[in-house]
Amino acid sequence: MSRSVTRPVELGTVPTTPLTEAVPLSLCAREPHVPADRLVAEMVPPPRFDSVRFDTYVPDPKQPSQTEAVTVLSSFAAGLGGAHATGSGRRRWFAKKPAAPAAPRGVYLDGGYGVGKTHLLASLWHATPAEPALKAFGTFVELTNLVGALGFQQTVQTLSGHRLLCIDEFELDDPGDTVLVSTLLGKLVDAGVALAATSNTLPGKLGEGRFAAADFLREIQGLSAHFRPLRIDGEDYRHRGLPEAPPPFTDEQVTKAAYATPGASLDDFPQLLEHLARVHPSRYGALTDGLRAVCLTDVRPVPDQSTALRLVVLADRLYDREIPVLAAGLPFDRLFSDEMLKGGYRKKYFRAISRLTALVRDAKGLVDQ
């Protein structure tokens, strides 16, 4: 089957083709380098969650835990309105009596994918009465990359003056991250920084099924001690009451739509997966800068777990930035093998399927029917 060839355009270059033909961009042609100051400046809720608030969260009436979460988080935000706490003064945020043992200095939103955890986390960030420069919001991957870019001590110094650190998609995939994050959060709590995180795994079970968590039990328990778990039950709101996602289009339809959509990218899916291995996941957000749509041809099963985990991060960044995805080939709910969907990363994979399916639904209007 013949197919139009993607012509990649490097960032900042000017197409030489006639103005009447929109030349698709290519993710595979991009290898962004993100300076450390941008990493810090971008620690705010992503575009999809820039305008969310507690009063825009719609709890499922069948799930009282969702309403409870709004109440608890609203009170938590209100309690962060005083002067930045240091030393023994920080206990006033969380302890009812000065003599009582220190309570967890954070909240941990646990629940399945699609129950609105990121919405609530971003709402907490917005509701906390502090200047944006005194609040930080980022994914777990972005936080660990900040340490890599700034160094551990500089990261502690940079974040210690904050009132609140929000960590989305909290996961521990290897022992090194366990020790790093445990030590970092301990330093920040000692400096009086409040913590909030989302995950699909209870803090005491982080790392379970992915590495020998028992060997790092002390670090994991230390992480758990920083948080008050807040369970949020419910079904995936992204597909609640909505029609099924459209079936995949043909390569020709996707290619035609890419050329007809200014700011769209066009890539062969297997080639994109290979390219992701050459770009650090912390740069996947920058990889999508300026895109209005992502068009993919020849979508097929993900070959291995390392590739699958990189794809999960890309799916998260596309979803955060509300970039529609138009695809030809295999439906996204068949990307991951049965073995992957039963393994330790299964919740990540189901989240990726949920988010990609929502983005596919958003892209339906790009194809002429």
C-alpha cells in the first residue's frame, strides 16, 4: 500500500513548499533540549488543568469518597495560608495540639484512572493562597529530572521555599528513585513544605510488582509516613456515558488529514517508538511544543515493556496539553499485551489507553467523512 512520505521539519526552519500545502511536522525530527530554568518555570498545572477548580469538579453521586476528597483538600489548601513554616512552627499546619506527634504533612490521592485525581491536585494548587512562585506542580518524572538537571542540593534549596509541592502520577519504578525521592521529600518536609500527590498505588505499596520492594521497605515506609492517604473511588469519567471511540482510520486518511491541518505532526508509529528511546521522557512535553494534532500511521502492538512505559509518558504529555491524536492501524486498546496488562505496570497502561482513547475521540473531526 503506497503512502505519502512524511517530510520532517526541524523546529525553527521555514518550509520551502508552496503556502497552499501544509507540510506536517514530525516528532521523529525533534530532539528538544530543556534548560534547567525552564524546568523550574514550568512546574505549574499543564494547559488542560490550568482553569480547573474545586467547584468545577463534578463528583459522582454514587461515590461519596469524591465529595469527601473535595472537602478534605479544600480544608488542606486553606490551612496553607499562613506564613511559610520552618522548624517547630510547621506543626501548626497539621497538628491540633503543640504537644501532639507530628501528623503527615501531605495528602495522597489514591484511586483508579479517570476518577479526577489530577483535576483535584491542580485545584489544590490553584486554591492554595500563595503566589505561583511559592507553589510547584509536576509529574514524578519531571521531579526526578529536575534533580538530574540541578543536582540534589540545588533542588532542595530551590523547592524549600515553597508552600506546596504537588506530584502527579507518583510511581517508583526502580530502587534508585525510591531512595532519591524518599530523601528529597524528607528534606522538603523538614523545611516546612506541604506535599500532595496522586497515584494509582497506595504509598505503602509503591514499587510492588516492579522491583524487590522488600529490600527498600524502610525508604518506602518513610515515604508513606509523609502522607495521609485519601481514597477516591469511581469509574473513568473520560468515557462515562460517551459513545465508543471511532475505529482507526486508514493510513491514507490520516496522512491527508495531517497535510490539511496546520501544526499537525505525521509519523510512522514504529519509527516514533524507536525515536522515544533516544529522547529522555522528561523532554516529551517539549517534544510536543506547538503541535495542534498528532497523526500516526501503522499503529501496532508495543513490542516490550521499556517501550510501553515511554509511550505511557508521551500519552500523559499529549493529554495534559489537549493535543488530539489521529491514528491508523491497531486500536489503542490493543497496544499492550495481556501480559503487560496483568503485570506491575498495569494501572499505567490502562491510564494510557483511557487518555489516548479520549484524544482519539477529540481528533475525529480532522478527517473528512
